[in-house]
Amino acid sequence: MASLDELDLRFRQYNAKYRIVTALHLKELQEEIEDLNQSGKININIYNNYLHRFQFKRPKENRNAQSVIIIAIPQRISIASFQLNDKKIKVVIPPTYIYRKSRKHCIDVLSKVFDNNSEISIAVLPLKLLAAHSGLGRYGRNNICYIDKMGSFARLEAFYIEYQFDRDNWQDKEMLQQCKGCYRCVKNCPTKCIKNDDFVIDAGRCITYFNETEGDFPKELNPKAHNALVGCMKCQVVCPVNHSFLKEKTIVETFTKEETDLILSNEPKASTHLTRKLKQLDMDEYQTVLARNLKALIKS
């Protein structure tokens, strides 16, 4: 029999937090996303490129799933160093992008607690919304999920579990109290996609979306706005809730001149060693935009 005390103990070694909701709430999650889409609050490109991938039914391999566990693991700002001729350029990779290690920690914990007797599978769900409804996190004005004692620097993971818990943490989602009267993220957003009066941002204008999508950057985007290899940190670095976490940075990888040249030439696959390094950073998923993004950072 699974023990919540054991879950607490094992997740504590990673400074992680978790909540549990029953799988019966999947339909409510789906309806909330669809309502936002129908109301026009969700950019059509965002919906087509991201939100349509959500799976609100139990997966085929785990039809008997009774519970969903949503987990938050703290992550630091990561720094990657690139050698460009005689200069070293340090580039930010925001928290949450380097995720495989955190996911493995979650799977290891769940496998040990449930002793492999319960089917465990990844839940492809709107994790920020799920975290907010579970009480694990709260929304900021910038539509990013904040976790107590982690700020927005946390990786969210969710899993279906066959086990039926006595606990259901489902609740109404809440907003950060600190957002009341604070508009720092609004003022610091280069594309003005964060709104004064609505916690749903215009994500189709967010630098994060541009950085993850192939093609040219919009002509109206100020070149100086580029600040990360993927994603964007502009609204997070000025947030008072994140203040104590900003110094917690870690250098995750150093790329040689030859490796940097291959990335800038859009030929990272030419080197097996480079491909392996990018995979360790989970940047292999963004290989088609790395050259463009790195060039933009160099120019900025």
C-alpha cells in the first residue's frame, strides 16, 4: 500500500513538492481550456502549436488510472558558455527547459513508492492549470505558475497512477497576492503581451513563442529584447517573488569554438559529441532554432 509519508520523504530529497487530484477532474481541465479558446483569449497559433496536444483522457496503457500526481522540482537559471573567436559568450537557459533529469527523479520516486505494482505514465496535460487547481502553485500576472519557496523557477511534471488515494487536492485556482498593485512584469515585457487587467497574456506575441517557433523574428521585435537561448526571462527577473532565486545560477555546459561554429552554421548533427551535449541540456528538441536564437543573442 502506497504511503503519503513515504512520498513526502522521497520527494523531499529533491526539495520537490506534490499534490494529488483524482482523474475525474480531467474533463474540467479540458472544458476550461476550451472555454478560453472559444472566448478568443488564446492565440490561435498557440492553440494549434501547443494546446491541441493535451490529452484529457487516460492513456491506453493506463486506462485504470485513478489519480494524477502533479510535482514541482526547483530549478536554477542555467548558463551555457559559447566560444566565439576570442570571446566567451555566456547565454541563459531559463529554468524548466532542462527537464529530463527532473522527470527521471519523479519516475524513480514513484516507482519505488509503488513498487512497480501500479502503472505509472506521463500525463500530457496543461500543467500550470493543473498545478493551480491542485493548490501546488498560483498564477502570476505574467501567466506563469509560482510555487511556494521556488518562485517561478520550478519544473512541473505530472503522472497518471492506478492507485486510488484518499486525498483529492482539487480546488479553485488562485492568483499571487503579491501581484495586486504590482505591474513590474507588464512594464518590463518587450512585446507588451502581459496585460494590466487580465492574467491571460497574449502568448502569441511572447518572446518565448518566437524563440521556440521556426522562421524569422517579427520585424517589430527590438533586437535588444533577446535574452535567452530559448524562452524568455524578462518578466521573471523583475518579479519580486523571484528576487531571492536570481543568484542561484549554474554553468551547465561549455561549447568550444568548433562546436559554436557548427551550431551557428545550423549543422550540430555533424558532431556526435556536440549532439550528445545538446541532448544532455534537452536542447536537441530546439535544434532547428538554435542557430537563429544564438545569432540574435550575439547581436544583442
